[in-house]
Amino acid sequence: MKPSIARALLLIALATPLAAATAAPGKAPAKSVPAKANWLATANRTAEGAIVIGNPAAKVKLVEYLSLTCSHCADLSASALAPLKRDYIATGVASLEVRHAVRDGYDFAASLLLRCEPPAQYLGSIEALFAGQADWMAKGSSVKNIAGFDAMSPDQKIAAAAKAAGFDAFFSKRGMPAKAYAACLADAKAKEQLTQMAGNSWQRDQIPGTPLIVINGKRQEGVHDWADLEPLIKAALR
């Protein structure tokens, strides 16, 4: 294209928005639409290390004390987690803080690895672990048959339990490299924080068992499934 023609076309292109704006006086310029927040991928950590998923300014702030080896927690997850994520966390009206009330070595290993994943995967991984709970707990029980298990250090026992339960394969499929998996299981600071969280749940907060739901600071009794939980959320939204 010749320079003179290119210059003319450039001037026309630059003039077009101005012409459009002056042709319709009185019309306000179009406002830019802010990007919609992805609240399911929004995560924060409390001072004690609990992971909170959702809008920090959500009207309804839920806390769940859970154990990954608790069958009642698995039942609650199966009925409640999907609609909670879809209808309340994703829309920004509710957030969910998870406090791990660890009960045993399998629970500790799973919770430790879970908390090493990217926060955006956190609730999905909880859902998947609860869905496969019966299977990995059955596999994990074989760890006691490993020769020399009783003589292992606590850290070695945790690693052996994780492998027996199949957590290496589970987290690999979810994108965790082998090096990251090993580093997570060896993370002394993360172990200390998880141990403290469990202690706070059972001793300081004196929870009666798991699962325990707290909504806007108030403990809720008898929450076993979505039919129990959703009315409480709706009431807190009024």
C-alpha cells in the first residue's frame, strides 16, 4: 500500500470513534463491564492456616470442621458440596472455611497433601477424596502389614500410609508432580500447622465430633445433609 493511501486510511480509522460519539449527542459513553470474579478459585488462609474459599465479603461465612476419614463428613459432602459451590460460593454470597479436625494417620496424610495443592483445586479434591473414602481407607489399612512398620519414625509411617492408601496416584492424576508430593510429606512447617489446627479443633474449640458446621459464628447442630444445611444458609441471607 502506498504511504499516502495508508495515511488516509489511518486518519479515517482514527476519526471514526469521534464521529460516532458526536453523531448521537446526549448518549453516555458505554461503561466497561468489570470481569466477573471467580469465587470458587478465590482462596485465602486464616492466621491459623485454614483455607477459605469464596468471596471474602460474603454475607454468609460457613466454617466446617471435618475429618477426611469421617463417614458422616463424606455423606455431607456427597449431598451438599456440589450445590453449595454452584449456588452459593460461586455466586459470591457464601464462603467456606475448612478446619481439619484430624483423627488418625490416614486423615493426616490426606489433609497434608490436600493443602499442598493449588487452592482452586481444594474443594474439588475434598469432594473426590470423600467420594473414594471407603476404597482408600481399605487400601490404607494394609500399611500395618509392611515389614518393619512398627519400627518406622512417625514421618516414615505417614509416608507409608499415604502410599498404601494410593494418595501418590490420586494426587498425581490431579497434577501434583512426584517431587512436589515428596516435598509436601516432608514439610515440617505444614505438619506443625496441621497438628496445631487439629489440636485447636478438639481441645480449644471442643467440637463434639465431625462434621460440625458454623454459620456466621454460630454453631449449627444436626447438620447431616444438604436438606439440613441449605435452609440455614437461606435464613442467614435474609
